[in-house]
Amino acid sequence: MPIFNVTLVHRIFRAAWVAIVLAAAIALFYYGFPIIYPFLVAWLLAYMMNPVVRFLERRWKFPRWLAVTASLLLFAAIIAFAVFVFATKIIAESWHIMGIVQEQIVEWKDLLIDYYQSADFQNLLLELNNTLSSVDIQSSLSKYTSTIAGAGTTIVAYLFMFLKSTILFLPKFAVITVIIMVATFLISKQWNQIAARGAAIIPEQVHTSFGVVARDLQNAIFGYIKGHLILSTITAIVFFIGLLILGVPYAFTIAIIGGIVDLIPLIGIPAIIVPWAVFAYFEGDIFLGTGLLILWPVILVTRHAFEPKVYGSSIGLNPLMLLIFLFAGLKLFGVIGIFVGIIALVVLTALQKANVFRDVWRYVMTGKFQSE
């Protein structure tokens, strides 16, 4: 009778081998991402440009290099226009808006200090003197006022630092953009050769499974990104129209900021509208506060009306699992982890649909990926 169960030992070794390969892939991606991310972005852009390139090749009989160049120039023109709008109108108006917020914080602080020194407040302190020390109350209120004013100043300072960092990042962004553009051109120009070499190297069984995973990932990731961008654009448009009706200055910039905030899952446009409405009521602007609170459900109803048509059934993510992965990503990686959680769930769902987990389990148990 053998001392060891040979089958069990083989299974343990195969499971360990799978774990090592998985850990190595994760470590390679994690530590190599800062180096390879421009080329990953270039591959993604080349993949997205492929339909346009093929259309130019077949419809207009462009050579491959010319079709790639035309598509890339179109994409570069769109990016340049977006950067121009951001660098001129949005940054300038955002800077002015933050100056207004800073002035408002100082005005609130002065109003609170004046109220603390008013006769009405002193009479209130005298009435409370039977149970509490007026000095303690006044000291505490002054401390809270300073804390609130300091917090507001800190927030504005962070916003200024963000704008400063954004402006200083533009030269680095330009260099990275050039690298991505060149890499995109080379990858797209040689796309057919790269695909043919990959098909020749990868075994047929792996190639079939990879094809299923790639299609599911394409439908899920691009479906989600496209749907989210469309819905955020709709949100920004409705927000912009509502701000114009309310007569709000800098409506375009505020609507753009609202659209960007709406891209963040679990946060969305209420992060801007609700505090703004409360602020308006404190300022005595009942019309603006009420208008914003009316605009909020209008935006939500419009968004939810378009969601089924925009998303359709291309994503196919379980709502409960999506919420779990969003929370896990947020706890592990911060705000950026929200997107990491979504992508992780999409990848795992695609792998499950392609039966990759089943094939790996079969390999661990039998040493073969496919059944006889």
C-alpha cells in the first residue's frame, strides 16, 4: 500500500502551479502597470479605431497606414479640442467660482462673529447662565466658528492645489500623449500581423476560450463605459438647461463639473445639487434652492428613463455583486477602486461565462483542460 496518494499529490502540485501563475500575473500587472499603461491605452485605442480603419480601407480604398493616420488624426483633434476647452473656459471659470466660495466662507464667518457679539445672543447667554457658563458657551461657539471657517478654507485650498497640479501635469500629459499616439499608430498599422502571430502561438483550445472571454469583456466593458458616458452626458445637458432656466452664472462649467461627478458611481449629481440647495436656502435665495431641489428629481427621472435603453442587456452584471465589488474596491483602493471593482467583476463574469473556472478546476483534478 503506497504511503502517499499519488493522485492527491498531483492535484496539490497542479493547484499550487495555478496559484503561482495567477500570483505572478497579478504581481506583474501591479508592479508593471506604471510602465506598460501607455501601451495598454494604445492597444485599447487601436482596438477602438479598428472599425473606422476598416471602413476607410474597404469603402475609400485607403492603404492601411493612411487609414490609421486619418483615424488617429481625427482622435487627436477630438482630444485637442477637449483639452483646449478644459484649459481655457472650464479652468478659468472654476478658478473664479472657487474665489466666490472663499469670499462666501469669509462672509459667513463675519456674520457668525457679529451674531455672537449681538445683544440678542448676549441675552440668550444670560438665560442659559443658570445651567452653563456663558464663557464656556462663547468659547465653544467661537471655536466651532473657527473650525468651520478653517474647514472651508482647507477645502478651497485643496481645490486650488488640484487646479495647480492639473496645470503642472499638462507638459507630462503631452509627452505621454505623444507616446500613446505613436504606439497606437504602430499597433493599429500591424494589427492584422499581430493577430495572426497570436493565433499561431496560442493553442486552439486556449484561443477559443480567449475569444469568448474577449467578446464578453468587449460587450461588458465597452457597453458599460459607453452607457455611463452617454448617461453622464444626458445628465450634464439636463443640468445645464436647468441652470440656464434658474439664471445661474457659469452654467456651462458647473454642468460640465456635474457631468464629471456623475461619472463616479455611488456619488452622482446629488453631491453637487443637495449642498448647493442648502447653501441657497441659508443665503435666503428660496427660488434657487427650490429650483435645484426640483431639478434633482428631473435629472434622476430622465436618467432612469434612458438607462434601460442605453445599457440594454450587454453588461449583464448582478446588481448585488456589483454593489459588493464597488464597496470592496472603494475600501481597498479609494475612489479609483470603484472603477477597479467594476472592471474586476466584469472580468470575473466574462471568465465564468467562458467556463474558464470550470476548465481550471478540471485541470487541477485531472490534469486536462478539456473532457475526453
